[in-house]
Amino acid sequence: MLQLLLKLLGFAVLNAISVLLVMGFYGAGVWPVALLVVIVTLGLDLLYLGPWAVPLKYLAPGILLLLTFQVFVILYSGFTAFTNAGQGHLGTKQDAIAAIALSGRERVPDSPKYLLAILEGPTGLSFLVTDPDGAALVGDPATPLAPAPDAERNDAGKAVGLPGAEALTFQQILGRQDEILGMEVPIAADPADGVLRTQDGQTAFVFRSVRAYDPALDAVVDSSTGVVYRDNGRGNFAAPDGTQIDPGWRAVVGLDNFARMVREVRESEQFLGVFLWTFVFAILSVAMGFGFGTFLALVFNDPRIRGRRIYRMILILPYAFPVFLSVLIWGGLLNPEFGFINEVLLGGAKIPWLQDPWLARFSVLMVSLWLEFPYWFLIATGALQSIPRDLEEAATIDGAGRRRLFRHVRLPLLLVTVAPLLVSAFAFAFNNFNLVWLLTRGGPIALDSEIDAGATDLLITLTYKLAFDNSVQDYGLASAISATIFMIVAAISILSFRRTRRYEEVF
Amino acid sequence: MSRSFRRGATALVSASIVLGATAIAPAIPVLAQDDGCTVEVWGDEITHLALGKAAEAYTAETGIEVELISVPFSTINSDYETQVPAGGGPDLIIAPGPFDAWVASGIASPLELGDALDAFQPAAAAAALVDGKAYMVPLWTENIGLIRNKALVPEAPATMDDLIAAGQALVDAGTTELVVAIPMDPEGGNAYLMYPFQTSFGDHWFARNEDGSFDYSQPTLDTEAGLAFARALGEWGASGAISPDVGFDIAVDRFITGKTPFLVTGPWDLPAIKEAGIDYAIDLLPSAGGSVAAPWLGVFGLVLNPKSDCALAATDFATRFMVTPEAQVTLFEVGSYPPAHKAAFEQVASDPDVKAWGENGVAAQPLFGDPVANGATWGPIGKTQVAILRGQGDPETLWKEMAAQVAAGLEEPAS
């Protein structure tokens, strides 16, 4: 009974949150998301309130999280790979049009600054302005500015009210800011003379539109030169001579990003280098970590060693520190001039651990070994202890030496357990962003590198540089590389998992 | 459980939906309405504090909250660039102008400042403009200088040679570790802090128009002046006077622990130096090549997010409240920033630090906005400086290769 009550209470809370979210999303104008929340919430309510679909009750939370954090993210970056998203193409077409409207609007030269009061009358909002000479004028979007001799003024002489209309307080103005920021009050019968607009609700300036979007043409028209900038299908408004207006918007460009990536691989040695290094790093990092970890596990599995527990505990320590902390500390230790290794251990040597391309690759691998071996040590220790002793004894009786025992009994049995882990460790090492980024930032970078690719850059760090770290960001290309990484890792994982099934036949 | 009980439970839960909704119903109008809006301002670890006093004063006057948010210096710009198009980001951001790239991406909103810009120092006003339109309310200007530990070196060095001699003597005597601390990225160098030494040879990266702005069509790196700087870098690297392995944390740490007498930096490191109780002086940057050592001039200001949902209050805060001398003086009171507003600057000009920064900045070169020129220069120049300091090749050859790379970068379109 208590359980049921708790369940009901939980759902009441969940539903209340959902209602809040729906209102929020709907209010923000993103009704598809609001609809999604409604469907998901109702679905969950239905699922858990009835006696039906028991297996789904267990699976639903996992599926929901999978969809949100995996499937959606993958699909979204997959989609981005086919767009020109990046600097100058960040937002939607509406955003671009709004930005062009903003930058295409110019203050009429030498026009006065008006002090502004905003009034609400029977016909809606109007601007009551005081010009620099002290004259009061009133107008609204439909009626051009006209003198308002009966305006009430404050002590400073600013017109603040009109009979029959209510002046808005600053708080009220804030409450209706979208409406007020969009208001245009013509200063004369011909709107081409200019319109009054306000940005802060207290002053108004005369603006004229030089460039404006024409919805009928789906083009931006420059009224001073008469040039028409049309949607060029690639996320920009462009004039017939090719001049583009910034900003553009995110547009689908098909396979362009992939084509560019292939071109870069072909033409740029550095990109190819990054590609190869990523494989070398992933394989070596896993192989070394696994090899060393397993070796230590074998050694410390020997009951003749005293104080095994203490050794084991010490060996696991590197694993206990947060990775980013360890890597940053390693970066400091390897500083050629002030690092502990050069200054103290090597007596003031100036070995460029992270500055020479080959030494940097070596250092990255060594730090990766430091970080990875405790994991494999743990896993291998556990796996070794689960190997039935009678198997080992039988092998020994049959005359197997230590080496044969390892190669033909222990290793195969160990691999049954760890082979899938090796595959996932490979996928992790392939994308080991933290290590490389925090230790070398991918460097050292060749001086003539056009894409900023360094000796230790993995594909994933290069992707990050392209997307976020360069002066010119290119999310599209970065997503295309990510998609490629995903496919490579997925293909390798599938193949390896197939192969690892072989080991299971041992039993 | 009986059927009817289940049905009852179902009904109960349905009721709970309504109940839950009713319980939060009073909160909905608050969420939906705008007039409680808070002006959100982003700054980095140091700059976000600058507006503290002004923000309080604004809240006292209008009742509108101004929330100052610290975003790491290393990511503040890229965070802004990624979040604004997605509808996020702050209402205002404190960033250094000019903003050509942001305008091209549509993530900075023009601000109509009327004649208010005339009240600002000319360089500050110029940094606010892109194509003649203002996109920033200037707050303060900053340039680097030479900070000296008076206890270690009593006299200001007149030239770079004097500085190295004084620093080297202390190192040789075992008193200090470093001749001079110039914070650098071990890979990317620091083309910003090295710039005054470069300009003292007469190379400003580009030829300059009459108004002091760059003529991007004429890079001047591959000139005798530029090469002379490259040779000097080679010497400094070989003698160990300037080390590319002095990172940002190492540099400040060595200075405040008395392990170097000189630190090349800007106002942002002063709080740490004052806190450490170092008896410091801000000296003129010494000339290495005979001409004036001109640093970069950065102008920080408030930029309005075009997608701000509190645009009116944010604009009011930036364009009406922050352009007054009273508000700008608080920038100095809070963080020792020399205000960009002329009248406010005059009020604090007698402060010795402000004066010293100002003297360093007399010939300062304003940071430039062109995205292509920015993309083509900073990276290659900084990296090459590091390579020369490390002795990875003949200085002149490395420098000429870099100059060719910069020239090629200038030819390329931005995207």
C-alpha cells in the first residue's frame, strides 16, 4: 500500500514537471518539443499504471535514455556533417534575415536624438517624443509623427504623458519589450524618410533601412544600389556578381564536407599523419596497457610474494586519480625547463619531451601507459583468479612449463574475459581526447601546417580544433570527420567482436 | 489487487496529474511573463567582477537585477559563439573589440549610442565600430607594460639590453631563476606579449594607413625590420634570456616569489602581484630595436546578444547607464581598469598604475578586426617565435617561411 502511494506520488511529481515543461516549451514557441513531452509523459503513465507490457516496464527507462543521449546526438551530428554549419553559418535563415535587417538599418545622418515616453491609448501603443528643441511629438506605427501641444511635461521638460493615454512605466515597458523593440513610427507620411525606433525604451532615433529582406522575392534588396541578393542555395544571400551578405545560415551542402575531407587526406601529409597516428596510438596504447597490466597481474598472482595486497593497492593508485589531474601533472613534470623529470631526475637536462615530434609521441604513449595499466592489472588479476586451479594443475602434470602454461592455458582463458574489453578500450583510445588535449594539445605543430595538425593529434583532437579552437570554426567538416571516426570505430568493433567469439569456444 | 482497486488507482493518478498541475499553476504566469527579466552578463574570471559596483547601482535605480557570470577566459568566446545561435548565451558579454567576425556571424547586435561615443577615448570608440556602426559600449582599455620588482632591480631598464643585463646578473649571482618572465604557450608562443619587442624594430605586421589602422594588403613581416627581430629572438633564445617554457602560471609564480625581477604582462595580473605584497613598479616596455616599443591596445566593452530575451533592459544598462562617467569610474574602483570614458579616465588618471599603463600605451596599436587577417597572423607568428627561441632552425629562414605562410593566408577567403 505504501509502495503504491509512493508510486502515485512519484508520478504526480513527474506529471507536474512535465506540465511545467510543456508550458515552457509551448510558451517559447517550440511546440514540437512540447508535443514530444506530452507523448512521452502520457506513454510513461500508461505503461506503468496498467498491468500490461511487463518487460517494457524494465526496458523503457534505458530505451528513453538511449534515444536521448545516443541516438539523437549521433543523428544530429550526422546531419550536421551534411551542412555548412560554422562561422558565418551558425543560425537559421530567420536569424540571418533578422541580423541582416539589423545591420541593414542605418541611423539617418545628423538626425536628432529623441527622448521617449511610450503611451498606451485606445489604438494601442504610441511613441511620445521630445526633440532636442523641446517640441513634443506623438505618433504610432500607423500614424506619422505629429506635434502634440497638449503633452504633459516633467520638470526637465520632457514630454511624459498625453490626456486620454496612459504612460507605461519602465517595468511595463520591459514586460512588453518584444512588441516595443519591433515598433517603427514613421517620422513623415513617406516611410522612406525614416522611422523612429527605440532600443532602450527611453530614447528613440531615426532609422532608414538600406538593406531589407523582401519576403515576396525571398531576397535582400539594397535600396541604395538596387542590387538584389538572392538565396544562393548554399546558405547565403548573394548578388549576381557573387558578393555575399553576412551572416548566412546553416544550409545543407550534401557531400561537400566529406569531399573536402578526402581531398585533405590526399593532399595534406599532415592529415594522413594524424590518421595513421590515431591507429598507431590506439593499438599501442591498448597493447602496452594490457601487456604491462597483465604482466604485473601474473607476477602478483604468485602466492609466494609477500605483501601482495599492499603492492596491488599501490599499483592501482594511478587509476584512482582523476585522469585530467594526472595528465595535467604529467604535463608539468615533462616541462623541458621547469619539469621535475628534467630538472631533478636528469640533473638539469633540457630534453624536449613534448616539443620534439617523436619524443612527444613517446611521452603521450608513456602517460597513456601510466593511466591504463592499473585498469588492466585489475581486470587481469580478477580474471586470473577465476581460472580454475585444476586446469593449471592438470597442465603442469602433463608437463607444461611456465611459458606453455601461460600461452596455452592462462592467456586463452584470460582472453575469454578481456577480449570484449580490449575492443572497447581500443574504441576509447581511438578517441582519447583528454589525454592528448591536456598533455600536448596535439602538438608539436609543424610550422607549415595549414590545418594546425600536430605530431600527437588524434582525429578527435583535430576535429575539436576544427570545430571550436580555430579562428574560423567549421562544424560541418568537424562533424564529417566525427561521422567517419564513428564508422571506423564501429566497423572495427563489429569485426573484433565477431572474432572474439572464437575464444568462447574454449569452454 | 482487485480490478476495481486498479481502476481506482488509475483514476487517482489521473487526478494527480491535474493536482500536480494545479499545484504549480501559480508559478506559470511568473515563468511566462517577461518583466522580471534579469540582465545576464558574461565576463571571464577577472573581467566579470569589473561591473560589480555599477550593477548594484543599476539595480538600485531601476529594480532590474544584473547577474555577472564568470566564464573561463579560454572558452568564453567560443562558448558565446556556440550558444548564441542555439538561443542561449548571456544578454551582454564583456569582450575585446573589434567585432568584425561576430558581426559577420550575426551574433552581435548594433547599438545606437547616439553621440555618446564622442565622450570616449578615440581608440576605444574606434574599437566599437564595424563598418561605421557601433557594436560595443566601451568599458576600459588595456595594454601591457613591464612590471619590475623594485627590491631586486631598483632602476627601470632603458633598453632590452639593459633589462637582460640586469636580469642575467641576478641569475648569475644565484638570486633569481629567470632573466625575465614572458608568459607563453610552449607551442603557440605569445604574439600578443612579444609584439612591443617586435614593433621596437619597426615591424608592426602590416603597413599602416594614416589613421593608424592596418593596410591588410601590405604585410611587413618579410622586411629588414621583421628579420632583425627574428635575429634578436634567436639570440634571446640561445642565451636563455627568454624561455618559451615559461607558461602563464609559471611566469606569475616566479615573479611573485621573487625568482625573476621582470614580468611582461597587463593589468590582469596586478591583483595577484599586489596580494603577494611585491614592491612593484610598472615601467615603460624597453625598446629592443631602437624604436618605440608599442604594445597592442585592447578595448573591452559590452556587446549585446541579438537573441537576448531581456534586450531592452540590457540595452538600457549598456547604452544609458554604463556610458556615464559615474558608472565608468566604478570600473577603476573595482578592478583598477582605466575607464574608456574620457571624463572618467581623467578622474583616475593621477593613479600611478593608470598613469604607467597609459604611458606604455601612448603608441599602442589597436587590435584589428578583419577575420581573415586575424586568422592568418596570430598562429603562425606565435609558433615561429617559439621555434626561433628554441633554435629549431635559422631565425631568418624560419621567419621568411612564416612570412610567406601569412601572405598565403591573407589571400584565402575566410570560409
